Amino acid sequence: MQQYDLYGIGAALLDTEIEVSDEDLSVLDVKKGVMTLVDDVRQQQLLDALGDNLVTAKRACGGSGANTVIAASYFGLRTFYSCKVAADDNGDFYRNNLAAAGVDYPAGLRQAGMGTTGKCLVLITPDAERSMNTYLGISEKLSVEELDTEALAASHWAYIEGYLVSSETGRKAAIALHKQAQQAGVKTALSLSDPAMVQFFGEGLREMVGSGVDMLFCNRDEALGFTGTESLDAAANTLRAYCRSFAITLGADGALLWNGAQLRRVKSPRVHAIDTNGAGDMFAGAFLYGINRDMSFTEAGELACRAAAQVVSQYGPRLREAQHSELLAAVI
């Protein structure tokens, strides 16, 4: 069994990004800035209503956890990803995309089941905010069957996507992975993923955190919501009960890091943001690369802020492969 730096689990989604106006969101009754779970009919209604916008649509292999693991792979980590796709064109596209990024996956992913591969409609407004409407499709049935215990035991870190909390079987798979990782001496990281997940599935997320994770990723709104506090300082103090270290991303203001002993602020480069989709995913991928390669928390945080800033300055949730080596060259 190959040794891995990072084992991830999450939903497999085909992203379609469309540029829209705030008026479009209002007319379509789309909640801005969060991920909303929808059924296939609702997603198709949105696509039909935005037919004139589809000329600028961009398709990409996505899902929060996949974005993080693929970023880590492009930076240079040896990676593995558990997910679930269907026997359709999007499923084929997804597997090929993982393989092209150098990400290994369970053998069972090649024997895809009947159904529909998950899809996420990402609406980007002029202020760069992303509003996601996600049809999980077969990803809603992701379960413990998709776990690869040998690959997990051969990994240094396990990364859990917080969005899994919205699926009963996905939440159970995340909890099982966390427990198996702890038993195997594998460090664990979890992302809170989205303010809506914290608001509506907070107890489920606490179940996934269990006795605590080694690393927690969240943004300011998620940190405040998860801890029930009203200030960043209070949230930072309360989060320590759930994890041994954390990173709270602050958008253009960088990030607040806790390494288990000290709080540190790191700055973000000033860029013109046009699309915030994938920024947090990229931050986590770059940060996990850094601490896997013996960077300090501050060094890993600085790399992660640079990488996230690069993502928001262009369309799409991920960077081109060559951009990762360029970022590393800039910090070495």
C-alpha cells in the first residue's frame, strides 16, 4: 500500500459557474452567499431561467473536499479521496479529473452505481460572492462503504468535509472515518464548510468533531455560529474545546491561527476579487501541504492566504496546476 500524506472524504459534485446579478438572485429567490440543498427539479428550473447566461458557464470537477485534496496534490502531497459518483458522463468526467490531478481513489469508484452524479450550480455576483445550489444526487448516499481503511491507515492526515453533515449516511461515514483515523494514529482535520451547515446542522457537526480534531478550518461566520459567540476573540477561545489547532479565515484580512500554544494573525495579499468560490477549500489544501512539509503554522498560513487570494482573483474553484509551483517558488 502506497503511503499517503492526505486522505480526504467528501461529496463529488460537478460545478457549473454562472455570472449573475443581485437582481437575478432576488427574482430566483436564491439565498446569497451560502450553500442551499435543492432537488433536481429546482436546479433545472434555475438553469432554465438562466439560459441566456449559460454562454459564459464553466464546468469543473468540484465539491469542497475534492477541491482541497486536488490543491494539496498539485502542491506536491500524495493524496487519496473517497467519494461517490454515478455511471453517467459526469461520473466519468469526475474520475478522469481526479486521476489527472494525481489523486488516488477507492477501486469501487470505477464500479459506479445507477443514479445521477451530484451537481452544484454556483452563481457569482459582481461583488465576487458565490451562492451555491447543490443537488447531491448519488453523493447523498455516500457511506462507510466508500471508505478505504488501508489507504486511511497509510496516511498522515485525514480531511473531512463538513458538508457531509447534511447526509445521514455521509455524516455516519465521516464519524467512522474520524474514529478509524484516531485508532490508526492518523491526524484529523475538519472544515465547517458553510454558515448554513453550522446553522442547520450544528449538532451533527459536533458529532463529527467527536472528542476533538487535530485541525479545524472555518471562516469568521462559521466560527461565530458554531460557538454561539459574538466576537472573533470569544469564538477563538471557545473553539479550543473542539480542536488542538485551528485556522479561521478572514477573507481579505487574512487568517487567525491557533497552533495549540499561540494565536497568530497572517495577512492576505491585496487582490481584485471576482469569484470567492473555492477560496476556503484552497486555503485548507495549501495549509495542509505546508504542515505536511514541516512549515510552521505561520508559514503554512501565509502560503494558504496567498493561494486563496489567487483563487478569488480568477474564475473557478481551483488553480491551474502550474500556479501551485509558482506560489511555492514565491514563498521559498
